[in-house]
Amino acid sequence: MASILDFLDTEKGKEFIQSSSKEVNESPEKVKSALGMALPMIIGAMKKNTDSPEGARQLNSELDKEKHDGSVLDKISMGSLSGLMGEGSGILSHVLGGSQSKIASAVGSAIGMDASKVEKLLQMAAPVVMGILGQQKRKDNVQSEGGISDLVGSVLGSNSSHDQSMLETFMDSDKGGKIAGDVAGKIFGGKGKSKGLGDFFKG
């Protein structure tokens, strides 16, 4: 099963962890833990948005933009990710709304990281998530708004026709690195880890 969590164990994912850890002055291990919790929440919020035709239409249109063609993944290798934060803040405001600070606080509390640092990680990660989605959309030739929800679900880690293609995409950029197993259960099922997606998007 390919998911956004598999990305963190690819070469690009490791580079992103290293670069973002320097930006927030935290260890790569702690940053990976934060991203492991936060990325599924971002994707989960996107998935919820695509449940409505209007939300699916908006995301489909946004992913068609050239800036979300996956080229953002090349910027990871260039070092500084601070340039992504402005765009990422806009993406998160649209996707998460008022839940952004709640998620940052929850993740920060769970792993012992300042919430402001988690917010920076979220802002740097959001354009990367959009790039992965956009790249996958092009690879699988997803044109309809109806296919967007399934695409987002596949990146979240649910079984779908995109899973094998997603795994191949990660491996293409991995250069032989190890693809992670499905660890979503450990993140959302472990004691004291997380309340699960639903609790963060209520109200």
C-alpha cells in the first residue's frame, strides 16, 4: 500500500526531513515523527473537502496548475525550504481553515515540539503534498473531478487503483531507497499518539 507516509522513506523524503529539520532547529527524528502525524491530517482534510462536488472541482483545478506538476520536489534538493512557507500558508488556510493551529498544537504536544515549529513544518510540507498529488494526477491521467477523491484517498493510504502507480512513482524518485510499510495504524492506533482525523475536523 503506497501512501504519503511511504514518501518520508524515499530519498526525496529524507532530503525533505533533513532540510526542514534545519529550518526549525529540531532533530530529523523528531521532524519525521511530526510529519508522520501531520501529513495524513493534511491529506485527510483534502479528502474531506473532495466529498463535495465544489471541493473536488476546486482541487482538480488547482492541481492542474503548472506549479503543482511535481517540480517542487526538485527544490527539496536545493536546500532551503523557507521559500515554500508563504505558499504553504495559503494552502493550509484553504484546506484546514481554523483547524491549522489545533493540529499544530496536537502534534507538538504529542511529540514534545513547539507548536510554532510544527506550523512551519506544515507550511513547508503543504506545497510538497500538492506537488505529489499533481504529479500523480498527471501520471494516472486523472481528468474528472470524480477521480480526484480517489486519487487523494490513495495518497492517504486507502486501497485504490492508484496504489501501485503511486508506489512506482515513489520508487522512481527513491533511487533504491527502502519503501516504508504501512505505519498509519501505528500513528493513529497507538496509545497517546493521536485522537484520529475525525476529532480534528469537528466543529
